Amino acid sequence: MQRNKLIAKIKVGAKNIRLVDDDYRDFLALHGGGKRSCKDMTDDQLKKVAAALDTKGAYPDVNQGGTGDDRPTDAQRRKLAALARDRDWDGLTDDRLIAFVKRTTGVEAMRFLTRAAMSDVITGLERWNGGAS
């Protein structure tokens, strides 16, 4: 992967898990060989930081399911992933989220959710998390 794309991926991942500047720099130092700036890192160090962000659930899952008029939107998927991370879950693939979806909608797998069912899941998680996000 090109260096600039890798840096962009790191910045998007940090934004997705809501790292403020000081926490972002600490994360870089922890996973990037002590360096607090992406521009000072080698490509290998950047790859390690991106991998660490990936394990933290910083990047949306690619298993989206089908497309069509009644399929959940990308915005709904992103919202659900963010709400799951707010509960310290690992995004859309976390077993606890899948169990919550099953309890809320009766649907076994998230890829079978309709747009309306996804809204029900989002509303339920917002209430559980203590209010609308």
C-alpha cells in the first residue's frame, strides 16, 4: 500500500474510534515505535499502527449483505458499528451484537436484516446506551 494511503487509513481509523489528538499521538507512540507522528514513521511502523487500529475495530466491516430498496443503508451500518463500539464491542462482527440483533428482531444473521429491522436495532442500542447518539 502506498505511504500516503496508509497514513490516510490511519487517520480515518483514529477518527472512527474517536481518538482525540493526545490519545491519537499516544496510540501512535505505543504502536509506532515511540514516534508520535505518522510522517516520522517507516512504512513498517505505519502498517503496525494500521493493524492495531484494525484490531480495535476502527474500520467498518465489509460483510454488508445484499443491496436493494429494503436493504440497510451504509449510514445505518456505520451507525450500528459506532453504537457497538460505544459499548466496547468489536464492531459488526461481535457475538454480543449478533445476540442483541437476534433478540431484537428474531433474525439469525445481520446480513438478512431489512432497513426497518436495522432501524429497530439502532433504536434499541441507542436506548441501551443511554440516549440517542
